[in-house]
Amino acid sequence: MRALHPGVKTAVEVHPEAVTNPQMALASYAEDVLELRRSRADYIAVAASSSPAAVMGKAAELIRGDRLLLVVDPSDKASVRGVTLPSGMGLIYREKSGQARLTNQGR
């Protein structure tokens, strides 16, 4: 992909357990956040479904720099309201299930 589109930015999404319980995530999902830090992915996205604040703090410790994205469900906006994101961390909202997907024409 990088050969065809050198300017494209990529992200790898991992389960929250990859941050909160790395051994279980490695065994269950084959996800290793420490290994991802050395990858060529531009961003590491951590899904934070149940307690974004807890996942966010641990993720910021493991993934340094401005490569970290916290992925939350749009219905959970209240759970991240008032929480200060660490410097360099991005916040994105997961697409609502059942909603029409965006296309090039429907941005």
C-alpha cells in the first residue's frame, strides 16, 4: 500500500486488553502493543468501550508520542467528557452500527 500511496496514513486498532492485560491480549488476539510501537503504522488505535479513562492512562504510558488514538462509541460521549487527554493523544468516535457507511461521494 505504501508503494502505491506513499502519503497514506495507517492505523492499527487493538483491543483494550492489549493495554490493560497484555499477556491475555497476546494469547487471545495475538496483539502486542510493545511490538506495534516498532511497526511502520502511523497510529495505534485503542478501542476503549467500558472505561475510557482507565484505558487512556495505561495506553499513554505504553505508547509514547503522538501515535495514539482512543476509539470510543458515539453513545459513550459522556464517559470521556471532562477527561483531559494526554498530550499527543487523539480521540475518534467509532461509526455507529447500522448506519450507512461513508463513501467517496458521501463524505
